[in-house]
Amino acid sequence: MLNGKQLEPNDRTRHPPILAKGVFERERLEISEKRDAEGERVGAVAIERPKLALTILRLDDFSFHRLEPGTMPTGHDEPERWNAADLIVNYDRSLAQVMGEQFPPLHNPADEAQRLPLPALARKPYRAQDDAIQACLKLIARGRNPALVAEVGTGKSTMALSVMAALSPQHHEATRRELAKLGHPIDQLPKVRRTLILCPPHLITSWRNEARAVVPEARVVELRQPSDLDHHAEIYLLSRETAKLGHAWQGLSAAPEIELPTTELTRQAASANLAGSCPRCGAAIANKATTNASRRARCQAPTVTERNDIARLAEELAIILAPAVEHPLIDSLIRARAARLLLTREATGKLPIAKLRDFYRRLHRASAQQAEQYVHGAANVGMPWEPLILLARALDLTESLVIDGQRILEDLRDFEEDSTPSYRHRSLRLFFESSTENLTPAEDDSERLWMLLGALEQLHEQGDWQEGEPCGEPLYQAIPRPRRYPMAKLIQRRRRRFFDLLIADEAHEFNRDRSAQTKALHRLIELPGVVTLTLTGSLMGGYASSLFPNAWATNEDFRADFGRDQKTLFVRRYGYQKLFIADQLKKQKKRRGAVTDREQSVRRLGEAPGVHPDYITRYLLPTTVILHKGDLDVELPPLTEEP
């Protein structure tokens, strides 16, 4: 912030003009030691802390001096003996001027020319509150989402309601004119007809009372159920619990003893021995029902689709055999279409001979086509009839197979120039005759089942399959207990353009990006054309990661620098790390005695408290209005103590 700017001293007779450069470095602060069982030190736990490295260049003799950190000035006249506090004491006027040039304020409370007249309301704000309201309005005029960071008791609700009132249809035009006079853009200034206030449940009554005190003419409605959105009002109060809570969820489970969701599909699945499997693709479910419900899990099994007629016939044969036969290959072939057909059948334990004979005729036609393609040299076509022969033996159709096969071979006979059959036709005939010689039908059901499964395996091997994207079938479902719906999601889907201003109270409680209440807030922030005013008394939860969710949702500059999934990158850049620094003892060889050099290896343990100062200047100051209780002391009555 000071780099390249010349600083003039308060007293030119004592101190020279200088150039100053400050860089925040990460300093490792050791907080504990780690020792082994023998009491030897093996390493230490350290946390990163910011350290200001401040260097000045004297412009009288062009000498550099590194200033030590410090909050109390040393009082020396020579800059080489100073610390950072001495620089501030002796150059404070020039420092203030440079800061004003580097960070020009959007609203300067000390400049009367920048003041913005506000509408007269039932409760008159204090001077400091008035300045905060004006700053918020100027940020909104520039298309920003202001954040009001103020201590408890400074009147955040009063200031937020005053911002709402200044943008209401009654005062919108006057606010536009005054902003235009001060040179602020007004094209993005919204007209606020309806305001949504999201707050903790215990503050609903407080907000109702505040609205009655500041804007008594405004109608207030608390949103408890969807029909409340039909009531006409200017202010709608929404508890964060109502915003996030909806109906319950129930998941499919891998354990058969756990109750499945009571849908028609899963009831049929249970009767067809599909419990514990994906209703769509039949893949086994790995997790418990509660896990699938809480995570909104979807089936990750890859989909496999058939690419030729043989593959489709393999799937069809698996469908026919599934009610009576348990086999891993059958389970793997029961995909979306097959599962639906299977669920309409009852497991009888008997082979459906009639359906298998119908399937034999379809397979026979497919084998004839495959034989024709083989004879004519089609690529990637193997020797036909292997699965057909096994199926004929299982169904006692060997005589019919031989007759039909001879007719097909006769129809496919192709003579070469010397009036001899082609090579492929001869090889096909030899294979058919050797395969059908001394055919015997199945002697019992066990042999018949073995032949049917063999035919299925042959079809599976000859089929052309393609593995695609994960199945994606939801392994959970909604249940109507209790009968409610998340209000934030309802507003996002059904009333997207209903509100003009969103006030998020206690915004620091929405700093966990995976929590339901944070998702509810962010759904409301994403409403088109809605300006968001966040209120909080605690900027962060101690760690830089707690700043990421709301900063990404409300700050467009932040979104330009970080993607939604780049939280780790943000923490690495603007947060601090907790580290384990291991000591490694390395003995030097080829010397008498034992000489050791200490080396260190660093392992990250987690995140340490704090945020880098660069975050404040880049993202916080441009959009944040900060207010302390002490700012109100000017207008408060004298404090007296009485016994």
C-alpha cells in the first residue's frame, strides 16, 4: 500500500524524506515440542503468523534500513534505530495522505459535501449510524452487496431497515437524485418493494419490533408455510430453520434387514430379490440407508449398453432366466430395461420352457444373419451357432437345429471361379457338422441349466458392449414426514423475482459451506436482481476458511479470483497453516566420533487461526462498513455511576 510513494516527515529539520516498502511474511511460531519414548526431541508443532517486514530508503544518503516490529516508539532520531511505531509517529501526516490516495473512501464522514440526505423515519439514527447507512446505499448504487460489520448494540437492524426505507418506492426517486448529485451511478439502484429478512428463530420477534419502531407503516409477515407468500407485505421474516428444513429422506440400503422405501418400484424389487440393489441398473448398494439418505447418494456403477443384436439377445436371455436362476452374470446383465421387465415376474423356481423356445427362434434368426455375415467376410464377426447349439440341446431341439442349419448352409453356398465352395463357407460347414455330430439333449434339469448358462456366457462373449457414464439413479427418496418444504428452495423455484432486497442477519453463522442453512442462504443470494445486505458482529469464525462461503456468494471480485471449488487454494493464499516440523539426525560418516547435522521436514497438520492482511485490503474494505460502539459515544448522554 506504501510501495513507491514518497513519505515526508512531520519535522523536516529532524528527519529526511523516505521511501517505504512493507511486505507481510509468514513467520513460524513454535507452540509445542514432540519427543519420543526416550525423551529425545523428534520435532515441533508450529503455526504460521503474519510478520510485517518494513524497509525504508533514506532519500538524503540513499541508505536502506530494516525496521524492527514494534507497537511502542523508541524515541530515537536516527531511522536505523527505529521500529515500525517510530515510522508512524514521525510520518503519520504523510502516511494518512498516502493512504487516502491509495484507498479513496467511498464515503468520508468528515466531508460534509459527500453526505447523502436520508428520508425521515420514525426512529432517527445516530450520526455514525447515518454514515453507515449512506455508505451502504452508495455501495448498492455501484452494484455491490454491502456487508455491515458492527458490534452488538450498535443498531444493525435499525441501519438495515433504514437502507430498505431509502430504496422503497416512496423514497426511491429522492435517493436516486441525491446519489446522482454526488456523482454516483444510479442505473443499478434497485427499487425495493418487498424485503426478505433471514434471521435466527429467536430474533423473529425482535425484528418485528424493530420494524414497528423504524418503519411502522410497513406490513410484516412471518413466512412459516408456502401460503404466507401470498400475503401482501413490505417485509417478510424468514427463520433460518424454516428456510432450510423440509421433509425427511429415506435411502435404499445394502442390508436386507433394513426397511426399504415404500415405493411401488422398491416393493416389486423386494419381491424379485432385488433388495440391496440399484432399482435402475441392479448394481449392489454398498452403504447403509441412512448414509445414502444423508448424502443424497446416487448409484455410481457404470452403465453398460449393448451395441449389437447378440448383446441384446444376451440381455433378453438373462431376463428370462432371472426369476428361476441365481447367477452373477445374470445379475450383471439386468440393466434398466431388463430390471423393469424382471420386476413384473414372480420367482417360481421353474424354467420357463415356452419362453425359452420363443427365444430360441429369435436366436436362430440372428445366427442365420451372423452366418451370412461370416461367409461374406464381415469384420469382427466370429463363428456363429455356438450358443444356439447349447440352447438346442437344453430344449431338446437338436433335430430341428440340424435340419435348419443344413438349409441355411445350402442357401449361403457361394462358388468360386473353379466351381468350389468358398473357403469361409467350407470352414463354416466343417464347424457346423463337427459341432452337431452326435448331439445329445440334456438328461436332467441340472444339465439343462448348465447348458442354458453356457449359452448365456457364449452370447455375452460374442456381444459388443459399451461402458458409459455412471448410472446416477438416486438411492434415496422423499417421504412426507413431516409435511414441509424448505422455504428457501421454494422461493428459488417459484418466487424467484418476488423479492428485491435480502437482509441476512447473523451472517457469520452461515460460514459452513456444506451446512443446510448456508445452502439456504446462498439460494436466496442467487435470486435474480436481489441485493444482499449481510449483518454480523463477528466477521469470521477464527479461520480463513470460514470466510470463503459467504465471500464467494456475495463478492464478485472474490468470484473472479476463486472458483466455487477452490477453497483450498484460498486458504493456502490467505490463511495460515499448522505444521509439524520433524527433526532428522543425519550422521556424517568417515569421521571420528558422531557428528550430526539437524535437518527438518515439514508436514501440514491443518489450518491455523487468522487471515492474511492482504485479504482485508483486497476483499473486505471495498464492500464492508464497520461500526464500533465507541463510534456512537459522541451522541450518547454522559455516563454516571450511582450507588
